[in-house]
Amino acid sequence: MRTRFVTTLVVLLALFAIGISVQAQSSETPTEIRIGYQRNGVWPLIKAKGILEELFPDATITWAVFPAGPQLLEALNAGSIDIGSTGDTPPIFAQAAGTPLVYVSVISGSGAGSAIVVPENSPLQTVADLKGKKIAFQKASSAHLLTVKALEQSGLTYEDIEPIFLAPSEARAAFESGSIDAWTIWDPFRSAAIKEINARALVEGQDVAQSNGFIEASSNFVTQYPDALKVILEQVREWQSWIYDNTDEYAEILAQETGLEVEVIKFSLRSEVQQYRWIDDEAIAAQQAVADIFFNLELIPEPLVIKDVVWIGGTNPTEETAVATESESTPEATAASG
């Protein structure tokens, strides 16, 4: 009898503990997850596969597509999305504008996948030849930073060119019409310009500087749903790794998403190898340098402190445990982001 009582008590306590765990998990599970994405990288794959819908069956998953990072972060500022990915420059301008964003993951790479391109028959042969020329790019995007750095590398300044602020689709139309001299752009649009309209790279991103992309989330989402956020980020890493073992299927998915040819997508996949990882001191320092560049150019009104808006699974970014990130699993990324 005593044995049966003890056994029953243990079972009841176990069930009680499970009940507490389930209840705690339920309280930390969002009822809605709103993803903002660009038509590149891993997010279109996760969307097409219905991954988040399977992981969060009780949540409404909504997807909003944006032409570039600045527009995506405008939506985050407006409270229309919870999570998204951009290049390194959009969050600088967004933070300067007071957007409640938090950096939650970094995507590091060589800088390949972006370029300053010119028409095939353009007389321009070097970046130095861009002096006095019209260069189109998305304002406050990674292309903006690439333009600034490429000019500096060639002995020019931002004031030496005429910037034309255009979203990718508008810039391509201007490029084809001949109303601009050059276009700074990222993949898959770069690859499409090269393969479809014979654009010529004046300089490639990897020949200018390494670059980072980021996954950002709203501060409210990070505060309320840190466990769900970790699950989402793990899926991003897992499915990004899947891409390179399944390039044909991924290319088909992204071709449907973008309307680009499958071969264009495959061409862009060969351009860049990037790695998703938690935010670390190296990423913070690199992003701080980007912020300082735009402040020194007087394109943002005040200096920024990047470490103030960084999340690493709830830990302090200065702690050693925060730097010891996914070293055993660093899947590759496919394309640059704006």
C-alpha cells in the first residue's frame, strides 16, 4: 500500500510538473507572428515550406514582402511586423529615427553578392570614373554603404557623385533606360542584371569590404516571446543549411517568389557564402563602425550606440558566454540583403 501510494504521488507530481511546464510554455507562445522579408535568402523558403505554421499551430503567421530593408524596418517601426532581415545599413537609419528594433542575429559574409554595375557598353571602367556621375541605389540600404566605401577606396567622396535614391525595381528601369550611369545593388537583382541585361560589374562587394546582414525584431516581441524567438532563429539556421544541399528545389521556390529565371537564382547562389550566428562583440564593433560612417557623413543626426539595442538570447553581449555562439553549426546564407 505504501509503495502504491508513493508511486501514485510521484505520478501526480510528475503530471503537475508537466502541467506547469505546458502552461508556462503556452504563456510564452505568441498568438501572432508577423514576418517581414525580402525576396532573397532563407525567409521565402521557410514561408513556402510552412515551417512556422507547423511549429506554432495556434498562432497566426503573416508574411509581408518588402523591396528593401528600409521599407521593412519602417513597417517594424509602425508595429506592422515583428521580425525581419536586412543588410547592415537599414537598422542604422532606423535606430537613428527611433525605431524600437533589436538586433537578434548576424549574417556575416565576404561582401560578395553585391556590386556597382554599369551597362555593358559603358565607357566607365573604374570606380574613379564615377566622379560626377549618377549612381542609383536604395537610400539607407547596404548598397548605400557599398557606394560610400567604394568611393572612398578610390579616392572619391560621397559629394563627388550624384546619388539617385531608387528602390531595386525602379533602379533597374532607370538602368535599362540609360537615365543613370551606374547602379549599386545586391542579389538576386545583381545576378539578374548581369544575366538578363548584360550588366557589367564595375566593382564587386568583396573587393571593397566585408559586410554583415542582420535579423531584427521589435523590442516588444523580444521581451514578450524570447523562447519563440529562439525557436524561429534555430529554424532560420537549419533551413539555411538545407539550401546548399537542395539548390535545385530552392532555386525553383525562389524563382516562383521573384519571377526570375531558375538559372539566375543558381548564379546568385554561387556568389556568396555567409554565416548566421548570434550577435557577438565582433559584430557589434563592425556595426558601430557603420553607424559612425553615416554620422560622420551627417546622414544621421546623432551618434548611435549599437550595443544598446542588441539581444543575445537574453545575455549580456559583453559576457564570454554571449560570444561562444553556434560555432558547431554555422550554415551558409545565399544572398545579400538591402
